[in-house]
Amino acid sequence: MKVKSSIERGAEYLCTKLGEFVTAIEQVAVVKGLAMWEVERQIGAGIRRRLIVSERSLVPRHLAPAMA
């Protein structure tokens, strides 16, 4: 079941749990009315890792504070 979400596939977001920017891949589940998203983060040169996080932990890149 899909939930209407403001998250867009392929867009970059700041994941507040990781403190890093991630790319949204797709919505994979709904837990207690909250959409869960599969996201991908870049660890090193060419190394990527996929995780599942709630949409609540994703902040759009343009709203995220400046990262050094």
C-alpha cells in the first residue's frame, strides 16, 4: 500500500539519522501510517549502501542546513 508522500524518487535528501545526504530509491512499506523509503548513500569511491528509513527522517536538500 502506497501512502501519499512528499518524497520524490531520485531526489537527494539529508537523512537526519545518518547526518549524510542520500538518494531516495522507492517507497517499500508503510508502518503505522508512515511511509518507509529505501535510500542509497555513497560511502566511498563507487561504494554505495542501501538502507530503509522513514520519510520523517528525510529533509529536502534545499531545506537542509549547510554541510561543511
